[in-house]
Amino acid sequence: MERMKTVVVGCGGMSRTWVQEALAAERIDLVGLVDLEAERARAMADSFGIDQGACFRSLGEAVRATGADAVFDVTVPAAHAAVTLEALELGCHVLGEKPMSDSLENGRRMVDAAQAAGRVYAVTQTRRALPGVLSVEAFLREGGLGEVAELHSDFYLGCHFGGFREEMEHPLVLDMAIHTFDNARQISGREPVTVYAESWNPAHSWYRGDASAVAVFEMTGGLRYTYRGSWCNEGNHTSWAGDWRVAGSRGSLAWDGADAMEAQRLAADPGEGFHRELETIDVPRVTLEHEGHAHLIRQFAEHVCSGGRTPLACPAADNLPSLAMVLAAVESLRTGNRVPVRW
Ligand SMILES: NC(=O)c1ccc[n+]([C@@H]2O[C@H](COP(=O)([O-])OP(=O)(O)OC[C@H]3O[C@@H](n4cnc5c(N)ncnc54)[C@H](O)[C@@H]3O)[C@@H](O)[C@H]2O)c1
């Protein structure tokens, strides 16, 4: 296949990026826009100079009218399962927004349905495609710090979104933490085993639900991953990817989630001193032509068009453990218990 005929479903805030990237990508023909609220699809078409004839009220109508090969699901989390299952039934490949679904049961059904249909189904876990996170991942995989033992991330932003997030019970953990949790799996190459989490809502918070949380994960091999975060933190913001510290048997690495990365490791002859001799290491940097959505959308189109011969960073089956981390953390918040993470 030279180019992938694609329908975007859900024309809300996030979909502007998807439409923009779909129009810019070499391997994609954007053939349809769908929203339950017809006005939204029409407004999206107008703002990108797309013919109004490409706007549809339902996914089925859009796929049948255009002969689409693929569907981009940019609807709300509660609609992802229904939209993805319908798209697969219509014979389309699917690239969906995170989180893949609102329950693990739905997530598994979606992954199984894609397998049964022989279609590609992936999720845009966008912070997998950042040069910094890929650099840390490669450095650790090649043993840059010896055996990795601890991973810590801080996420502190003051975000005045308005809308649904300010009404959710656990806005930070349910809507945002999946990015950071997923990066912890990516960076460490380990899978989650258990989690204990606590959350609270500071008096100054403008969210109804808990905007601050901490979580401690046990990962395979005994590695501990700790998460601290707040969405009502005014000042000293971290990056959106969070501020990271990794400790290994031979050294440690600090990364600010953007450009700043420092690694120190034991010198060849570390001596017998109170603090052992250390050397500063340059972490080799991975570069990307495009990042985040732009990278993952192009990569998905290339993968589908090449019949699966090119890489795919976020196959949906691999997203299940990250979704499980979020849902298990919420269970821990609700019960006060340390709970197993299963998917
Ligand atoms: N990766 C990121 O950085 C990032 C950032 C923001 C949002 N998101 C994700 O993007 C998704 C969309 O978020 P948003 O902020 O654009 O939400 P939104 O509410 O602004 O837009 C969602 C749109 O989907 C439409 N819709 C809902 N159900 C539908 C259905 N069954 N069929 C057709 N249309 C339907 C709604 O009418 C609405 O226009 C969410 O899953 C969210 O978590 C990801």
C-alpha cells in the first residue's frame, strides 16, 4: 500500500494535532472526519480547508463512503472501546489515543479483536517517542549504570484545564500518570508487580478530585519505581515528561525530562574513600526527525503500508501493563492496600 486512507474520529481539542499530522504525513490520505456533534467535524474541516463532504456523523458511514484503511480514534476514553471495536469490525487498522480504554477488560477485548481481525492496533503513548527518553532507555539497556535498582520520577505542574479533568475523582493518576508509568517500563525494561499509592487534594486545589499523589511500584527483578506528582503545583514546574533519577549498581543518572541529562559512574579505580571516585559520563543522544504524535502517527502509517516490516513503538498489547499500573494505583488509593498489578 502506498498511502493509507484514514478517518479521524473525534474532533475535539486533541484532534487538531492528529489532523495536522495526518495532512503532513507522506503515507496518509485524510479522507474523513467524524464526530457525534456534527458541528465539531465541520469546524475542524473548515479550519484546515478540508471539503465539508469529508464530514460524517458515524464511523460506519465514513468508512463505507471512503473505503478507509485506517481509523484514528481521538474520542474520549469511555468511547475508545466501542470506536476501536467497530473500526476493526469494519476491517480497519486503528491508532488510538491514550488511555486505550477505561477498563482492563475492554483493553483485552480490543487487543484480542485486532488479533482476530488481523489488523494493526496501536496506542499513541506519546512520551515513548521523545529523544531524551529514548537516550536514557538505550544507555541503560547497554549497561551504562550497571544493574538498574531504582527509578524515581517527579511530575509537578499547575494546569488550569477547565472541563472534565476538574471534575474527575483522580485527575492526575487517571488522566496523566499513564505517560510517566509507561516511561518507567520503557526506561527500565521491567514490568510492574505491585503498587501502593496515596493521593490528596491540597486546600488550594481547583480540582474536585485528588490533584496530588505518590505511588511506589515494585517492578520485576525487585526494582522499585517511585512516582510523585501534582497537577495543582504553582511554580518550579517540571517538564511534561517529568524529572527523573535512575540509580544503578555502578552509578546514577538525572534527567529533567527535556534536554538536561547528567550521568556519573564509578571510576575504573574508585578507591576506598568515604565517597568513591566517580567519573562523569556523556550519555549518547538519540535524535528524531519528529517527536511525540508526529513521530508515532508517521511510524504507524509506515508500519501499515509496509505490511508490518517497519517498527511500531506502541502496539496496543504492550500498553496493557501501563493501563494496569494506573488502574491498580487507583485501587490502592481507594482501598489503602498494596495491590498486585495484573493485566
Ligand atoms: N497524548 C496527549 O498528550 C493527550 C493530550 C490530551 C488529550 N489526550 C487524549 O485524547 C483523547 C481526546 O481528548 P480531547 O481533549 O480531545 O477530548 P474532547 O472532549 O475535547 O474531544 C473528544 C471528541 O470526541 C467526540 N466523541 C466522543 N465520543 C464519540 C464517538 N463515539 N464517536 C465520534 N465522536 C465522539 C466528542 O464529541 C468530542 O468532540 C482522550 O483520550 C485524551 O486522554 C492525549
